[in-house]
Amino acid sequence: MKIVFDNVDKSFGIIHALKDISFKVDQGDFVFIVGHSGAGKSTILKLILNQLKPTSGQILIDGIDISTGSKEQINQIRRKIGVIFQDYQLIFDKSVEENIALILDIVSYPKEKIQERIDEVINQVGLENRRFLFPSQLSGGELQRAALARSLAIEPEVILADEPTGNLDPENSWNLVKLLKDINQKNKTSIIMTTHNYEIVEALGKRKIEIVNGEIKKDSNKTPKKIIYSSKKHEHV
Amino acid sequence: MSTFKTTWHHIRRSPFQSLTAMLVMVFSFLVISVFIVVNYGLSGVLSYFETKPEITLFIKDGLDSQTVDNIQKDLASYQDIKEIKYISKDKALEIYKQENKDNPMLTEMVTASILPASFEVTVSDPNTLEQIYQNYAAKNDVIDEVIYQKDIINSLLDWTNIIRRTGVAVTLIIAFISFFTVFIIIGMKITNRKEEIRISRLLGASHLYVKKPFLLEGLFYGVFGSFVGSVLTFSFIIIFRQSINSFFQPVEFISYDTLFYALVLISEVFLGAFIGLLASWIGAKRYIKF
């Protein structure tokens, strides 16, 4: 899946949350979006999911402009994206297993293989003993792993992870990031992860897009040759 | 997770709301079924009277056959006469015995001599009926009594119409109340589950996917309510059928026809399904905005 932001602006009334954002993510890329709280990192992920619409500019996913795409096109795109929300967004009255089963049902995963797939991802994230528990019965780290299991279940082309280490202790944070890195290497799944944990970003040495006050301050992937989506404002980067 | 499983999960998770929807539906169809059965019974009563001769002239005992013939010829001379039927004393006894065959006490004491002979006259123009009544009511030498059923039929027709109209109005009001109850309860359930719907939509669920369990839930309330309401009514009616029918004898007020009940049940289940589905569909359209 190829994601292209082309001069995207997003305003909430008088607040200019994103200004002239342009970047491209190819299949298999691992990208960190970093910045302080309120910089606009989560807004970028919400725009990719079409949870928000840009005020101006274009967001192309596999060549489809998601602002003008049909409902069915948006649904199809969302079914290829695994999301780890900052606040997990697990359904509170469904067990871990049922939460995973739900997304598999949404993507029309073959019914006879659903249980097998649930077992696989639950083992992958190490929640074997927590599969029948409800979100309210899990710790922060377990919730994060449950959200990861749900996003992995559909074998997504892209994983959007919104501050996935935000509520985790250092050990769990590293475990989660290591898991994402493995998935990225093994499956060529693109990962777009927002974080303000610079230690992890530097340690992994992956591409980093730094957002400051809604603007791209630095995109580590950009060389003068690659600046094809950037506005004139950012060409000096 | 199948839609059925999700629907069942929704019903189980808010049992009091679900129970309210089901009880309102059951009560509605209980009342609707009662009106249908009463209406059927009234139609039977009405058609019984309508098929009876419209005027009956009981003639005096001891008249010679020439006088009886003359009365018959005179009656035949009126315009718009459809049928004149002479009921002799023996025939009257036969009818009496037939109508009271279940009560031997009543038939034992009666002989043909105490029952009057009569003419049963059916006309096509009610004005002719009025003329016959005016002429024969005064002929006390040959006529014992004149029974004119116009007033009974008119009065019965008035009552039947009132009950039918009331039935239609009550049915419409009740259907409306059921519709709104299901609509509001589905709306409440959607509001309670708005987070789940929003998350499902973000994960790629289509509008239909998130709507389906609610549509199925409305359909379930409609089908369950109409089925239970109708079956309860029919059960009570079948239990008390004999007593009710003996009160309305010789009219069969409560039908013995199984096909009638089967047709009413099927129609009511369809109506219930329609109300439930429509209410939940409009509810889902109104409240699911993600």
C-alpha cells in the first residue's frame, strides 16, 4: 500500500493543526512520526483512516483520493490497515478473542479459519492466558498487546500505531517495538508509528518525520531528489 | 462473529429494554387478534340475520287452506318479492327440534299444535317490506304477529360498523405505539453501542454490517411479539369457545376453522415483522451516523 500526503492542511476552526504536509510511504517502509503532544501526529493517522478529512490538499492511498473516494473504497482501504489506537479502542463488552474475531468477520476472513488465526495472533503477542478476559480485566501492557493482536489478525498491508508505547513501561515498550520491527521485516508490512519516545526512534534507526506545530520540521528520508511532494516551504530540509 | 450472535448479544446485554419491546409487541398483537376474532364473530352474526327472511307473518291457528292460499297470493302480488316460504306447524316443530337438539327438556314438551304456521318473506326492496308490514300488522283476523327484522339488522349493522371502526383505529394506534417503542429502544441500543459502531467503522465495517444486528433485532421483536400475542389470544379463545358460542347460538361466533386461525397468525407475523423491521431500519438510519 502506498500512502501519499500532498500539501495537506487541516484546521479545526481557528486552530491550524497541520500545515502543508507532504510525504510518501511505500510498501514495507517503517516510519516514525515524532513530535511533542499536540504537534499533530495523531491527526495524520486520523487523516489516513479518513476519520478526519483534510481542509485542503490530497491524501492518496494506492492512488485513491480518500477525501473523494466512495464509501466502499474507504471501507476496502480500512480493511487493509491495522490500527493500534492510543487508547486501544477495544470493545469493552467483548473478550480479547471476540475483539479479534470481530475484525476478522469485518474483513470476511474465511469462517473455518477464524479460530486458527485468533490462536496464531494471540500466541504471537503472548496473550494465551488472557484470551477470554474483557478489556477492563487487562493491564495497560496487555491492552496494548490485545490491540496489536487485533491489528495483526487481518494480515494488514499497513499498521498505524498511535503512541503505542505511551502507557507502557520501558520493557514492554521495547518488546512491542521489537515485535513491530519483526513484522515489518518478515511480512513487509508498512509501519507508521507516532511517538514522542526519541530513545526508541534513535535506537531503531528508521525513517523519522518530525512534526513541530503542525509542520514537518524534518523528514530523515528526504534527499533533494526525493522532494517531489514537498511544498516550496520545506525544500530547504 | 455472525449477525445472529451479535443480535443475541445485544438482546442479552440490555434485557429490560429488550423485554419492554417484546412485551409491547405481544400486548399489541394480543389486542389486534381479539379485534380480528370479534370482527369475524360479528360478521357471522350479521350474515345470520341478513340471510334470515326479512319479515315473518305468523298466521292464526285454525285458518282453512283457502285463506292461507289467499294470503300467499296476496303476498306474491307485491313488487320485488324474492321469496315466500310457507312454514307449516309440522315444519315449525321440525325447525324447533333441530335448533334445540342439545336440550331434550325443551323438545319433549312441545308439539306441532302449539307452534304457529308462518310465511317468511324476503324482498329486494325495503319499501315493499314496509308496505307488507303496514298492511298485515292490522289484519288481526288472520295474522297473529308480524316480526320485522329491519330494526334488528340496522341496529346490528350500526354496532358492527362502530366496533369495526374502533378496531381499525385501535389497531392503527397500537401499531404506531409498537413502531415507536421499537424505534426508541433500537435508538437507545445504538446510542449505548455508539463506541462499538464507531470502532467497527474505523476497522472497515460497512454501514450495512453495523446496521444488520439492529435490523435483525427489530425483526425479532416483531416476529416474536406477533407470534406470542396471536397464539395467546387464540389459546384463550379456544378455551372459552364453547361458552361463547353457546351464548350466541345458533350463530357460530367463534370460528372452528383452523385455516382461519392459521391465516390470521401468518398475516399478523408478517405485520409484526414489517413493523419491527421498519422501526429498526428508521432507527438505525436516524441514529447510526458514523
